[in-house]
Amino acid sequence: MTERAGRTSQILISDLETGLPFSKGLLASQIMVTGLSPYRAYQVAEEVERRLMEGRRGAIDSEDLASITLDVIRVVAGERYASNYLRWQRVEHLDVPIVILIGGATGVGKSTIATQLAARLGIVRVVATDAIREVMRAMLSPELMPTLHVSSFQADQAMREPPTRAADALVMGYREQTAAVSVGIDALIERAATEGTSIVIEGAHVVPGFFDVDKHGDAILAVPFIIGIDDAERHRSHFAAREDAVASRPATRYVEGFDGIRALQGYVKGQALAHGVPVIPNHSFDQTIATVIDLVMDKVTSQAAEVSAELATAATAATAARTAQATAQTEPRTTEGRPA
């Protein structure tokens, strides 16, 4: 073991129950929540380690470590990422599960963004709506629910009674499919609220207006958004990349249904705008992840402020009640028991 490694292993996080040693890798993974890439997060962690070693400290508490980390982020990466690191601390104080809902048409990059986002936020549950649909397919035959047994962009082919306007068939079939899958989405949200476990739900069936997060109030920190690609040719190119990555998904099928996929993107974006849900363009992966992280942080800040305001109001009301009670007890009274 080198002297560097030996000295680093002596730095303990003193206020942790088990007295765990400082871990550069663990710190880097925590820093990624700011939106920094893994490489830059590791750079920050290395600089934090260097400062700890220079100080020849055998132990440091979590608060001091966070303060040093914040300073290093500010110097190495800038104020934006330092602000995100500060705001992320509020998530732990809120002590509520994060429920991230990522929607968008087929091929816009939802799955990649979902897995990367979950890794950076430390969320272990990632569920695709296609998985929900597969479970429902096993329970509901094509005769009972035909739209469940086709892809989203082929839903018009499974309509029992096609509409009079052929142009409406795809959206109507997709709405029917989405309404069914949304039962499963609502169940996952309910479970997250009940168990207090964070989750990322992604898929073509995450459509604003078909699921309800407001009914859970402050029991969850819900962050819904839609991913989109405005440029049609850029969108089309994603299917070739998907074919290379997943042999069971030939690009031909998606190319043939591309017009339908684009039509559904327009419908989902319209639903998002109608329900006040952000639409994030996926032009660059790193930029998209940074934008999503900012969105999560803004939501954290907003909900933390609301909780603080509610606590302050409750505290004021309790103080007023105690004051009124104390005043009533000290007022002079007549023999009839009424104030003199």
C-alpha cells in the first residue's frame, strides 16, 4: 500500500455510526447529482481528497466534508453546480421519495436518460411502461384489450371501432392503450408514496393528464417531464443506433412507423403544454441530463420552501394558542367566574 493510500484510509467520517472512511468514489457519485459528468465529479472528489490529506486530518464530520466539497465544486465547476449541490441537501431534509416520470415518443432517448438520471440521483428503481404493458398483456387477451398487444405507434391497427376520420385513429388507439397502462403507473406512484421509496418511471405511456401525482400532496416529490426531438432526421437516426444496441429491435419496423411516431410526439407535447409539464429537447445527452437535474433541483427548492412556510405557519399558530391560553389563565376573575 502506498503512503497516499494509507493516509487516505485514516480519514474517517466521524459522525457516521460506523465511522466509515472517506471514499473518493462514493463522494464522486454523490457529486454527480449536481449534473456534472462522472469524469468531472471524480476530479472534484480528487481535489477534496487532496485538501483532506494536506490538512493531515484523521477524522472529519459530514458537515465539514460537505462544506469543503461545496467550495471545491464552486472553484472547479462553477456556481451553477455548487448551487445544485446545496439544493440537493434539501432533499434529505424533506425526507420524501422522488418520483420522476419521463415521457415522450418512441426513440427520443427516454431509457438512456432514465438510467443515467437514476444513477446520479441514487435511485435504484427504474420501471419502463413497456414492462407494465407486458404484465397487462399476460392478464388481458387480445380479444379483451387489443390495443395493449400492439406498439404505441400501431395502436390504430387494433381499434375495435375505427373513427370516421382515419387521421384520428392512431391518437384514439394510443389514448386507449395509455389509459390502460396508466392504471399501473398510478399504482407505482401510490406504492412509492406509501413505502417512501424513490422511483423513475419512463416510457411512451407517461402522458400528462393520464396519471395523478397531485393527490399525494407533499408525500412525494414528483418531477414529470417530456423528452422530445424537434428535428425529424435526428429523431430517425436514433433508430439505427437502437438497432445496433438491441438486436431484437430491427430499425425497419420503426422507420415504417416513423410518421405515426412523430404524430404521437406532437400529441404528447400538446398534453404536456396543456398540463404545465416541461418539454425538454434532447439535442445533446450531457445538456439534457444537466437540464433535467436543474428541473429536479428547482422542484426540490420549491417544495422545501412550501414545507418551511407550512411549518412556520403551524409554529406561529401554536405560539398564538399558547399565548391566548396563558392570558386566559392569568386574567382576574369575579366570584361569578367572569372577568373583572
